[in-house]
Amino acid sequence: MPYLSFPGEDGYRLRDLFARECAAHGVYLHPRHNWFISAALTEGDMHLIADATGSALAAVAAAAHK
């Protein structure tokens, strides 16, 4: 089960940002709990998730350098 963390993070600032950015792009995940992956996901769902998490990771990378 995946669990989100970022190297050197003290607290939840970056995890919360990642979750907010994913939600803004249509993907809900919890920043402080392990994740479950469903076999019911379609190929379209996977593309949506990949796009949303890519945008969220870019936001985290920008915030981590502030």
C-alpha cells in the first residue's frame, strides 16, 4: 500500500499541497493515510491520475524550493 512522503519534509506541508493539487485536477487522495489501488480503474482514469499527480509534483517541487 503506497504511503506518501517527501524527503526532508518536517510536518505535512508538502503532502497537503500535493493532495490539494491532485484534488484540483479531479483526483482525491489522502495526504496522511496509506492508499489503496482499485482494479476497477480504467485506462482513462490512469491517464487522469498521471496528469494530476504530475501537476501536483511540479507544485510540490516549486514549493519545496521556497
